Amino acid sequence: MASVKESVLAAQQRLAGAVVGAALACPVPTIHDSRALELVLVVLSAAANSIRYVNDALSTAAVAATVIIASGLHHPSTLAAEEQRILYTLVGVGIGVAGTLLTDLLQKRASAQVARQAA
């Protein structure tokens, strides 16, 4: 079972990956060729799967970019809709950061309580 420190590290890597993935997806709305977008999706999916056990942050970045791009592939939309998808990804990152900070705070609180009981 993973310790709290290991869980926080994994969460931080995934959060960083989500931010990088959103950044990777930013220039995609300027590509209007569906075949080119499909090729980008295949490359990102292959990258995500090939580095899944090597680097969690990079794998998450590739997955996040793939999901953002794929969500608008068959339903072409405006640039505003693409920006909204990226914004929602960043909101999710914020929620993840808040959860990570809350977990760390609860862990410190529990450690302090155990120390007081032992004394």
C-alpha cells in the first residue's frame, strides 16, 4: 500500500501532466484537417501508453491532450469551445491541487494527534 508521501507525489505528477497536456492541446484548434488531428491522436495515444510506467507526468500529459483533442474531433466547434475544454481541464487541476493540499493537511493533523496521545 502506498504511503501518503507516495500518493502526494503521484498526485503532483498527474497535476503537472494535466497542465502540460492542456498546453499541448492549445494550438490544436488551429488545425482544420481531420486526418492530421487523427494522426496527432494516434501519436499522443502511443506516447501515453509507451511511457505509462516510466514517467507518470508525461503519460498524464499525453492522455490529457488526447482527451481534449478527441472530445472535439467528431463535433467540430468554435475556438471558444476548445478554450472552454482546456479551461475545464485547468479547473480540474485546481480541484486536484486542493485535494492534495487537504490530504497533506489531514496527514499532518493526524500525525500531531498521534504525537499528543503518545506524550
